[in-house]
Amino acid sequence: MKKLLFIFLSIGMLSSCSEFMDTVPSDALSPATFWKTEKDAKDAAIGCYSGWINGDDVFYWDCTSDISFNYHTHEGYRNIGNGTISAASTGHGFYDYTTIRRCNTFLENVESIKFANDADKKDLIAQVRAIRAYQYFLMNFWYGGVPIIKNYSSAAEAQVARNSEAEVKKLVYDELDALIPDLKAAPSQVGRIAKGTALAIKMRSALYWGDYQRALDAAHEIQALKMYDLEQGKNGYSKLFTLEGKSSKEIIYSAQYVVNTWSNWIIGAMYNNGDGGWSSIVPTQNLVDMYEMADGLTKEESAAYDPTHPFAGRDPRMAMTIIFPGQNWNGDILNTLDKTVGGKSNPNFYDAADNASKTGLTYAKYLAPFSQYADMWNTDACPIVFRYAEVLLTIAEAKLELNKAVDAEIYDALDAVRTRAGMPAVDRAKYGSVEKLRELIRRERCIEFAGEGLRRADIVRWKDASGKMVAETVLNGDLYRAIGTINTAETDPYKRAVITLPTPDNASLRKVETRAFAPKNRYLPFSQSALDKNPKLKQNDGY
């Protein structure tokens, strides 16, 4: 069995908590005492892995969009979602060079070390370069041009101006093109970057930046590896997000966690109040409304849709993504709609406590079944960063936007994702135009990856027919919850929730939060602390 790569370090490389550009780096390992052996290089590479993927972000990022909500302001995502971010209140910060600095240190010192196998050395160097490229991709996408820092030995040397977005993008592309040939197809350890992961970084970055040919080529290269495929079976989709599904062939890369060693606590934070959780990250009713009906029609189109029973008859992915009121949960009927149950206060009613879900909903991904965790605050749930369904939906989107025409490969990619989940294949007549197919592809990305952290990036990069960001529409309005009651006599769990129809009189009860998004919010603000540390760092416009 392959040895698991623990994403943590006890060596001095990670001992410093000082921020980038604050002081001369105190966590650099001395060439005189450390960089001598192959083991030294491998230990230092593990340090580069530490924190390169934050599993929490996979869940929290959707709270900055229209499909998830984060109630607790101290967690740092709510003000990004509602548009109140500023230099003084940036929320969770993503402008951080810690990982890049570690990678730079590794790359400066590793060349002089002799390895028993030269291919292993090239592979390890390529892994670290991929980590660094990914960090630049994230910062460049969210901040719109950041300094390219090769190395520094003093705070003054780190005070450099921002490179342009195009310059950072070129760096990312050049690095990925150079390193991918040196990576092994299969990772030497669980948690290591292999060729498929680097290609996925290339694919996603190119799609996000609108370089559709590059994105399409990377997706096809992943397919050519013949290492990944959709998890099939009636419950294949939901299995992906359970402990049982951690080794699925669909997963290209996931953030690694180990019980009692490097555990994933965020799972506990996502459960509802009645389960002992915090409801930190919850889906919205806005998301529920986006799911098609099981017949492949939207709720506006389908005669099967009943607004008093909005959870009934939907795309099977809804129930595999969302824990909804009325369903069977932990040996009982889940009730998040009634203020009292059995004459007692309902801990899951939205205003019963700060830790109650404000939408009445909870994510099922990673949380169901509840019984899989001995301790929900100490889990080895491994959030998926890249999976094969993204490859297929990238092919669909990139090919459509590149050629502005429909073709069989686009339909085949969509069909594979939809039918795996139990949905009908794409109606070729209905979705026969570029405009209609674009609408479907965008909805499929939202539904397939709900709760997986991709929605914010999609709605800021997508444009509507007038050229406006989609975020300017979907994030200028209310997030809402369903209100109503639970009919415990009903045997169909999808129909136990009896939802009150919206009226002006109950609008305030339905509203969770009013969101706002201005064009300036396409990019995040640099914190005042970062600006103070680097006088040459120019703030993004509007902040």
C-alpha cells in the first residue's frame, strides 16, 4: 500500500508564523546544515505541500456566491458574499506568499542534491513547481495581478510592484508547460501531485482565464491518461463525498486529512445545531430552485413541479447534495420548519440559535451519512479539489465557447455527467442553439459542483448577453429560505415539507440576507496590512 503523505511538518521550515514581507524569513533552512541528502529534499517538499490546498476553502468559497450562506462573520466569508469587503475588512485573506516562499527556497537548494534516481528528482521538482504555479494562479485570478517574487532576503527586497495579470498568467502557463512532462502519471504517495493534477490546474486556470483551446487541450490530455472516470452506480455521485468514496477513480486530487493526526474539523462545523454543529456553511433555497425536475425540465417548465413541495420530483443530485426538511435523518424526521416540535423548542429552527441553519438546509456532501464519523470534529474526510466530472464539463464549455457551435462531443460530455446521476440525456432539439446550450452548461456546472467551491469563480467570469458579469445579477438580490411546516403523517419524505408560497407579507421571513455585488467586487481588496508592508503594492480600483 502506498504510504500516505501527511500534509504537515515538524521540521523548522514551518516553525515561523511571521507574515510575508514582514521580516527577513526566519524559517529558511540553512544550506550549511540541511540541504545535503535526498531525504532532506523530500522533507522540504512536504513543507511546500503544507497549506497549499486549504480544505476549508473548498466548502467556504460557495458562501461568497448565491448558492451557500455563511452566518458567522468571524469566519471571514460573509462580507465577501454580501459585498461589504474593504481594505480594512477583507474577510478571509488569500494574498499570502508563504507557500511560494517555501517553494522558492526548495527550488534554489535542491539542484545540488544527488538523488539515487534522476527521474525521482525531476518528479519532485515538478511537484513543487506545480504547487507554486497554483498559488500564483489563485492570487492572480482573485486579485488581478500580483508581484512575482523569486526570492528575498530582506523585507525591503520583498517590496516590489504588482506584475500585470497577463504577466502572472504567462508565468503560470510557462511553468505548467515546463513541469508537466517531468511528472509521473501515478503519484508516489497519496496526496502527491501527479501528471493528472498538474493538467487539472492547467485546465481550470485556462478555463477561468478564457483560454478555451488551452483548457480543452488539457482536458483531453487528462482523458488520454486513461486513469480517471466517473463513479458509476445509482449512488455513485453521493459515494464520492463519503469516506467509502475517498479512493474513487473520479478523484484527480483531494486535500488529505488523517484522524488524530491532521484531522478535518470543518465537517463538524457544517452540521446543523441539532446534530451538534455550527451550520457554518449551508445551501440556500436559491440553489434548490436551480435543480431541474427529474423529467429534465426546469421547475418553470415542468408540470410536475409543485411549489408547496419543492423538494419532490427533482434531479436526484438535489437529495445527494442537500439535507432537506422532511427527510429521514438519524432515525427521525428532520424538521427545520417548525419553531416547536412535540411541544418543545426546535433546535434546528432557523432562529433557535446562532448555530441553527439560517436556510433550514444542510449540505449532504461529506456529511451524510452521519454515522460514518466517530467524531465529527476529528475526521479524515478529504475534500475533493479536482475530479473527472470537471474534465467533462470543461470540454463542453470550452468547445462551445471556442467554436461557437454545438457538436456531438459537447452533448456526450453533458450526457455522461447527467445520466450518471440518473437524469435524462440532453434534449438535442431544445438545446440545439449555442445560447441554449450555454445556459444548460452553466446550470450543469452549478448543480454538479454545488458545495464544492467553484460557483464564485464561475459567476464572475461568465458574462450575460449584455457583457455584464453573471454575478452582477445573481448577487444583487436576496438569499432566501423556505418557510412552512412538516406533515409527519406524510410517508413520502420529499413531500413532508409543506412550503408556504411567497407573498409580500412573508418576504421578511423568507429573506436570509440581501446581497450586493458591484463591478469592483470582481477582484478582492488587498488588506491594509499588506499595503502597509509593501508601499509599492497598488490597491485594486474601488477599494
